[in-house]
Amino acid sequence: MRSISVLILLLFASSCRLTQHYTKYIDENENGRMHLKKMKFKKSFTNEMSSKIEADSIYFNFYEDETIALKRYTYLRFFKSGQFAVFISKTNKVDVNNIQKAFIVGYYNVVNDVLLLEIPNTSFSKAGKSSIRKFKIEGVELKEIRKKNETETIFTKIKVNEIKPVSPDW
């Protein structure tokens, strides 16, 4: 009876893909920064795409939920090479020059004034697959394209005096 229970448990775990960990498809550095091992947008990026979004610029979003006392500051940094870095913090003090401490890094594409960010999906059922976040480029704002019932996320371009040239390492 015990061996049957163990067998059923193993079958359940493997059918739900609980045994497949996302690190097979996602690299993580010592600071917790994540990026996909295979990035599709790396090959499809063209120099014309970088003219649609201002490279070496910072876009900012602030999110607050008072019911659970949550404050989240998110910064997006873009590079001319088609790469981007996402920095997330509980305070508004973030060093956007230290790409080792970014939360997620990857590649972007721009198609018809829509910014596409290829980010890793860390859920067990979709491990190894990329998620594509879409933003409409509207002047100095990036407005996320979402389903009608989801909250809209808007990033606004900000001026950062301390921005330094850095070379992405992914």
C-alpha cells in the first residue's frame, strides 16, 4: 500500500511539472537577477527599433496598495543594443547603473509603436517560456496593453542625472 501511495504521489508531481524547476531555462545571478537562457528577441532586434524608444533613458512606475501597506518603485532602463533592465524597490532609491542588481533583464522589440518586453516566466507550469509584456509608446509614456478588467500600468520617462554608460552582460 505504501509503495502505491508513493507511486501515485510521483505521478501527480510529474504530471503537474512540479519536478521541473525553472532554473533549467532561467539564469539567476548572485543578486537574484533573472534572464532567459534562450532569448528570442535577441535575434529579431534591429537598429531601427532602438530609434522608437529612447535608449539610455529611464522609465518609472510607482504602485501603492494601502490595504496591505505595499509600495513598489519600478524602473525600466533601455539600451541601444535592444536590451533592457527592470529594477524594483520598496524605496525610491535605486542605482540604475548597477545592472547586476536588476530584477529582470532581457531584450525588447518595437513593432508599430508597441514596445514588446521578453521576460522569463517563473511559474512551474510555464517554466522556460517567455512572457511578452506589451506597451503602447505614447510620447514620454509607456502604457501597458492589458485585458479590459486588469489595472493599467503606465511608465513615465524621467530624467536621471547620475545615469552612466554601462555594457549589459546578458
